[in-house]
Amino acid sequence: MKLSKTEEELMSHLWKLEKAFMKDLLEEYPEPKPATTTIATLLKRMTDKGFVGYELFGKSRQYFPLVEKTAYFSKHVNNLIKNFFNDSSSQFASFFTKETDLSKKELEELRAIIDQQIKKK
């Protein structure tokens, strides 16, 4: 299951905070802040989708993520590779390194990461 762009934005705040009441989440947004009802609707949808849980404190709910950030984005990157790069990680890597504006230093850092992963295998 996937989150919409607005749900992903809210989820990123929740991943950052780890646990948060609605007022905490609203504080994370820049001006103009979304309406409380908008955040409430998003949280309800995300709870129904299984991405967010909550604990009751009287009438207040403290929300927390049920899905780890790395797990969520890993799944979507893998789907991207499957759907747009013929399930080829090397095609994705080639596109990524050629079509993004990476500096020489960033490319060298990527090479170091890849070399480290090769050693682990």
C-alpha cells in the first residue's frame, strides 16, 4: 500500500518525531499550516492503511509510525527499479549517476559505498 504525497509529508514528520500528538505534528509544518481537520483526516487514513498507530491519553491521541522509514522507501525504490528500469539495478544506477547532477566527490562516495557492500558479499 502506498501513501499519497500529503500523507508522505505527514509521515516524514512522524518518523522524525517518533511519537507525536496532533499539535506536535502541526508545529512541524511551515506557514501557512494545514488545518487541524486536514491533519486529522490524513492521520485517520494512514491509521486505516496500517502506517500509523496511536495510544490514547484521555481524549488525546499520541501517534507513532507502524512502518519504518527505510522499509517504506526501500519497497518503493525496488518498485521503481522493477517498473521503470526492467528490474535492472545496473540500469537504475546508470540512469542515477548520469542524469543527476552529482559532483565528483559524491560519485566517489557512492563508489566507496558500493565497494564496501561488495566486500560484505
